[in-house]
Amino acid sequence: DAGVIQSPRHEVTEMGQEVTLRCKPISGHNSLFWYRQTMMRGLELLIYFNNNVPIDDSGMPEDRFSAKMPNASFSTLKIQPSEPRDSAVYFCASSPREGLTGELFFGEGSRLTVL
Amino acid sequence: DQQVKQNSPSLSVQEGRISILNCDYTNSMFDYFLWYKKYPAEGPTFLISISSIKDKNEDGRFTVFLNKSAKHLSLHIVPSQPGDSAVYFCAASGDSGGSNYKLTFGKGTLLTVNP
């Protein structure tokens, strides 16, 4: 079975440009999470969707960040405009149930570099 | 302020010996703990978990111990194998109010198992 699929794997862009990261969760999973990993702060939860509805976006750092989940098989994380401090690895993860009574299944991540 | 702390950034052990990875937490509301393993250029993968009603959980070579009074948990790997070389993240949940969805991660410990 395919795991969580993220694209692009690597993105290099210039400050001010729009960045869109994409995620396809595991089929049948109804919870989706976006995490960001940096050296300074480790893994941080940005936003959590359940049944395509955003439940908690308190981790989204600024209005420059937005996330959508138009259907059960697709989510996007958009940064507009991007800044060098947004450089990080962004992970998407899904879970087969509401809440978290088990583990998350992570994608391989999207490494973003903003010059 | 870090609520989940992994104070050892790295650990090196010999193949066949025991690896002990430690994790401390400060939030007394946490009631579910997980360990994830991460190889370079891959997403974290779930390893083992423990609920606060237990003090030990074992899965093959991996055992997690929980000391609630000390707010401390540890992961034991016996015997250690070179393929265990990875970054290990401790994570905790349980402080999200009604829905138990938010994982708080430590910054990770890089384990190197030498042949």
C-alpha cells in the first residue's frame, strides 16, 4: 500500500515567492497533520484536519501560511510570500482515526529552502 | 518552553549492547507517549508507545519504560544492531482538551550503533 505522498521533495525558491506543498494521505485515514521540522524548534504541529475540516491551526506561524484540504485525498500547505526563515522540512502525516490513540504515518517530507 | 526534552543529542553504542534513550516531560496532563525513529531523508516512523496506565511496554528488542512520578520515559534497545542507527524522537500527547490529537515532540537523539 502507498504511504503518505508529499511533493515536491525539494524546493528552492527566492524570498517573496509563493510556495505550495502537497500531500496525499493514506486512503481511509481521516486525520491529517502538517508538521514543520527545524533545528531550533524540532518538530512542530502546524495544523490538524479531521474529515477535511481544519480543527486546530494554532501552530500556523503567520497569515503568510495557509492550508486547505478540499477532499479526503489531498491537502496543500501554502506560504505566500515566503521568507528565508521558512526554510525547513515540512512533513505531512495521516492517522486512521479521530484524535490520536495510535501512531501517525508520516510522508518523506518536503525540504524547503528560501533564499 | 520545551515540554518534551531529550537531553542527549547523540548516543553511540557497540553492536550487541543495550541502547538506552531518555526523555523527560514537564506537562502532567500528558497521558500517552510514543517513540518514533527517523532515517535521513525519510519521515519519522512509529516504533512503540505506552499509555500512562502502564509502566512498561515491550515489542521485540524494544522496551519503553514510563516513570510517571519522575515524568521520565526511556527506550531500551537490546541487542542494538547497526540498522538501528537513526534519530529517535520521543513524543507525548494528552493535553489537547477533549480531543487527544496533538503530539508534542522532543528534538531527537541520534543513535549510532557501531559494528
